[in-house]
Amino acid sequence: MTEQFIGENFLLRNKTAQHLYHCYAKTLPIIDYHNHLSAQEINEDINFSSITEAWLGHDHYKWRAMRSNGIEERFITGDASERERFDKWCETMPYLIGNPLLHWTHLELQRYFDIDLFINKKNADVIWESCHDQLAKPEFSARNLLRRMNVESLCTTDDPLSDLEHHKALAEEGFEIKVLPTFRADDLFYIEKSEKFLGWINLLSTKTNTQITSIQDLFTSLALRFDYFHENGCRLSDIGIKVVPYVDCTVADADLVFRKVLAGQTINEQEADIFKTQIFQYYGMKNQQLGWAMQIHIGVLQDPNKRRFEEIGGATGMSAIDDKTFAMNLGNLLSDLDYGHHLPKTIIYCLNPRDNAIVASLIGAYQDSDSVPGKVQFGSAWWFNDQKEGMLSQLKMLGNLGVLGRFVGMLTDSRSLLSMPRHEYFRRILCNLLGQWVEEGELPNDEELLKNTVEGICYKNAKQYFAL
């Protein structure tokens, strides 16, 4: 048996850090305000058939790592058995030195299953059998997995056309953990993908029982969906922007573009950006009217491998970090909203760590006292950055250029119900950083200051900011 390497003071390298984590951070509830969990799985309170389904069913992080270890695709997204796929994951783990998956996966084994073994080929049988036995028990159902991690609320990611039937059922039942939707309208934004875009518009028309022949009709239909989501607990929106657009234009300009697409005509890049600029403005205004927080994700180079995309599809672990610039265009988009006092609470996530200073400085230009402290946020280290160095970089840059004490903290961005220990990972890293600053004389050893900072970033700031 390999010796346990994740002990009680994992990542806590000084006495102050240990004190802050164990006294203040460890037992705080979790608000996971951005993830891709299934409300259906939670509503139906499923039990996973195996640890493979729980770990590898939707996790493209793991799929990507397995490919890099030379594992054949049939063991990743193919037709191999659950046990075969699990064994290949165990074979991969010893090679993931320096990868956050090494820490996350072992934290999950400990926190959910009380297993301290190192994941490798030698220990595969014991881990498989122990997890299999436990997952079959009622106390390991979807809802109990969330209860086990002290989750208070979570926000899934949902198409605006969704009926939200599972969110509604959970709310009507009175499930004590809030499972709330998030309004994610990427299909609306990408008008240049005309066939997919028009298909979505047609579905919106049917869903809202409206005829959409102009951009004002589109706004009217979208307003109905915004209201429907709000009535069902939604308090956040999200949008993934690959290239941030901006054109100085009017709604009338965007209407002409929209009508061309409805008529089956081709539009150029400038025209697409005109439409996107006005859609962003409408999106922001609706968020502000409803008191929502608008999330913006920037910087994905989506599925650059054409052959693999055609073979196995998108969202399978093939994406990368893009390097397009965005500061001026994003600044203009936010400025237009702010000029009319329509800028909502906004969280900006950048995938390229090169852009950390850009976002951390940009948010300071749009702060206001009209809603909550830290109205415009530099979002937590995202996707390729949600590892130790990425989190530290984000925290330090926000500290250098912004107001770290108002940061709304961590999220999982995960499709796995076993991902909640990522909050623990973040909390340990935060406490270690604060402890380091204290012990190096860069921060006063003031108990009230440190307690308020830890509790704020790990829980209280998010609770106030999102008003869930």
C-alpha cells in the first residue's frame, strides 16, 4: 500500500495557514455557482452504477489525460466496459505528476469513500470493489453525495429553451439544497452559424408562441424566457465568447442583419458583429433589470483538431487556449451598458493566463455602488487554469490590481457530482497564501481580518453577491 500523501495539512505549509483552514475554511458550506451538473440526476436521486460512470462518464479532463498517456479511444469514449475503462484510468494516474487531476481524484476518494490508497494498476481491484460496494448504498445517491460535501446551493448551466422540469420538481419537493438554473444562450450569439442559429430561433418561436420576424420580436420572445427562468430561481446568466465583438451601431442596424439571416441571405463578419453587439447589450440590460449576475467566458480555441472532431464530436477534451485580444472590445461593450446605467453584476473569466492582468485591471473601470461590493468580478481560475499555480496567479493578480477581499471565490465548472472537493483544494491554496503573507510580514496577523477574509472569499461574498 502506498503511503497516504494527502494528509490533514495538505497544501498548508505554515502554521498560520493550518489555523485558517481548520478553524474557518474547512466547515463552510459550498455555493457552487457555476457547473454543468445534471439537475435530472439530482432530481431522480440516482446511484451511479460504478466509479467509472461517476468519474469518466462526462469528464473531458480525464479523457484528455488518458489520450496523452496513449490510451486507445475505445477505453475513453468508446465501447469498452466500465471496468476496462477504470483500469486504464488507474494506469494513467501515476503519470499525472503535477496535474491537478492527481490531487482532485485522490481528494474525491478520501472525502466520499474514505479510501487513502494511491490510484494505480496495483490498487485498482481494491479501489474498484470498495467504491462499487459503497455506490450501491442509498447514502451514496446523488443528493447524499451533495449533502456529504455540505453543499448549500448550486447553479447548473441551461439552454434558455429548457422547461427546467427537474429544477421545478426539486423546488416543489422542498429539497434543502438549492439547485438553480443558469441562462446560457450561446446558440443565440453565433448568428454566423446560420443553420444552427435559425433552428434555435424557430424553437424559441415555438416555445414562446410568438412569430419572430424582427429583432424586436426576438427581444420580446427572449424576455419571456428570461422571466420564466427568473420565476424558477435563476439568478445568473452565462455566455461563452470565442472572439469578443464590438461595432458602434444601433438596434436598427442589428435588425437589418437579423432580417437578412431570416431571409436566408449571407452576412459578413462585420454584420455578424453588429448583431452580436446589440444582443450583448440586450442580454446585459435584462440581467440588470432582474438583478442577475452576468458571466462572460473568454478565450477558448474550440475543437481545433478537425479529424478528431469529426470522429468523436465536440466537448470531448480537444479544446485549447486561444490568444485573441479582447480588451478594447470588451471595454466598449461594458461601457455602453454602463453609460445607460444598465451594467449588471458581471463576472469575467479568461482562459489565457496571459490575460489575467487585463481582466484584473479592466474590472476596476466599471465598479459601482449601485448593487453589491465587487460588482464586476475577475472570475476564478478557469478550466486550464484551475490548478495550484493558476489559482495563485489569479488570486495574486486580483490582490495586486483589485480588491481581493470581495472576491466571490471558487466554482467547479464540472459535470461530475464528485467534484465538490475542488472547493477544498481552492480553500487550502487560499489559506496557504494568506498564511505565507502573514508569516513573511506582508499581512498583519490580525485574527478578525484573517477570519473575515477567509470566510468572505470561501462563502459569504458569494452568498451576498448572488442573493441565492
